Amino acid sequence: MHYFAYVHLSRFYRDSLPKRPDGAVIVHDGKRVVEVCEQARGMGIAVGFSLVEAKTLAQGATFVATEPLLQWEAARQAWTQPLRRFTERIEVHAPNAISLDLGAHPDPYSLLAAIQDAIPKPHRMGIGRAMWLAQLAARHGGIHADWVVRPERMLAPLHVRALPFATELTYRLGFLGCRTIRDVQVLSLDTLKNQFGELGRSIHLAAIGQLSDELRPNDGPPTVRACREIPDGIDDQAMLERLLREVAMELARGLANQDRRSRIIHAWVNGEKLEVVTPKPLRTATQIHFVLIREIRPVEPLIGLVVELLTEESSHFTQFSIVDPRDQDAAEDAIHRLKTVFGDRAICCASEVQVPRRVHVLRAWQGGTG
């Protein structure tokens, strides 16, 4: 049986601020409130409120944005790094929330006390056979054996919105008369398939706690970042290009050191987020600089810049053998027929192809200049 643990730190953002503001503190993600202090609760603010509602009710409070995430990275690593001794498979959902894959451990329950001791308090923690179940467990009862052995019992009284599906789908379940997950559990699989097609099977499995999901590890060095603060501001195009060239060279060095490449760029220009997805992977400073020049055009003088590359493994396109060892006989047969008809040089390894000296020189020049 597979086990996942979900951990959420209740005071992460407030405790990670370099200087605690006076009065009420409200943390938001740009749309919704994600963390509040006791004083903010006294004003009637709760997690999940819209930012507009919170600003209306809590005038005079200090509002803290969660983005850019870079500002929380050091604090996030400080509390998640000790957990790597329990598992290397960690998915970071937010700086204050992660999932742990405990499936490789023979007795995950024996780890729970040690994991809780390693996590700053206060926190919420849950365990389940899927990540979404572990998250629900953290919100509704915490560590309870029934979330693993009898999840259908724990799910039954919850609202259908707790199922891991889009909001419009849970609305459709409401039209069928399903208010709680218990109402979904009593529906037959055929009824659900008639209403939702093949998705009906997933709804049925989720209602009884049997729907699995996949943890995607992302805690490690998946990004390369460069930051610049310009107190006096930059409004000259030539100075901006020089700055972006420096940033591009720093990012390219980071990619080279990790032997990685990138297709996705996240940039915060004066606090405003920008995302760029390139059709081809970026490796060199010239490539990165070209994209930055094209995309970063601040309307006001530039006073702050953060550029983050989401990296992926570099592909070297190296083929060590013409013959696939999984189908060696068929491959050798085809190669023999080709050579019989077209000659021995019709097919050969790339290392056997004579490359003109001019091509070698051009490749070396490109490698040196980017």
C-alpha cells in the first residue's frame, strides 16, 4: 500500500518576515487570503476571503503578497530540508505546503512522530493513500488510521466539493441530488457513467477513496535564478540591455553548472510577474539575452528584476550503437539488405562520418561565442 503525507505550516509567511509589522497582518496570493493573524481574525477576516473583501473589512492592516516566491525560498528550504532524511520524493505545492511520498518505507506510520518533531509548529498534517486524501486528512482530523484503511468512511460526511474535481463537475453532482460524498457513494457506477461518461469511473473511485494520483518531485535544484535591485532605477534602453546581458550570462552559467536547459522563464519586473515559454530549449547566454530583450520592456523605470528559469535535463542526443539490443536480429537483417543494395557506406555510425574541417571550425566558433 502506498502512503503520502501532506504538511501545511499555519504561520509560515508571518514567521518568515524579516521584520514583523505592527497590527494585523494578512497574507494573500493576489486573489485570495492564505494566512491571517489573530488580530485579522478579530476583524472578521478568514483564509479564503477574496483580497477585495479583506481590504474592505481590514482597513489599516498590513497586506503581504506571496509572490515572488523567491523571497520565501530560503525559509522554505530551512523547514523542508530536514525532511529529506525521510524521503527524497517531495513535491512542493507552496512555500508553506508540501507532500511527502512515504511509499518506499516499510512502516510509514513509524515515521510520523519523527516527521512531526522535525516540522515547525503550528502545522497541519495528514496521511492517505493518495495526495488529495492526505490533504483532506490534514484539513479534517489530521493523522487518523481510517484515512488509510477506511477512507470511504472519512469521506462520507464531507461536501462533494472535497472531491478532487473541477467546480463545475461538483455542481453537476449537486443537480443529481448529491450534497455529501455519502450521496455519491450510493450511486451506481452505471448511473455515474451515464451522466459523466468515462469520468464517472473516476468519480466512483474518488467517492470511495480509491482514486490515485501522482507525486511529482520538485524539491531540489529545478530552477536557476538571477536577481537585481536598482535603487536609482533604469530608464535608458542601452543600460537595460547591459543589465539583461549580465543576467543572461549569470543564468547561462547556472544552466552550465547543472548541465541543464530551460524552456520556461518566470520574470518579476518591478513586482509584476511575466511568464515566457520558448519553443526551443535555452542553453546559452545569447539565447537567454535575446528572449529577455524581447519580453522585458518596463513602462516605468526598472527598480527590481527577478528572472527564474525552470530547468529540465539536458539532452545530448548520443547514440552509442546502430543496432537496438532489444531487436538485434531484425535490425541486423535490415542493415545487411541496405548495404547489399547501396554499398557498405550506405549506413554507418555518426562517428565514422568524415566532417569537413570548415564545419569543425564553425562549430568551435559557435561554441565560443554562443
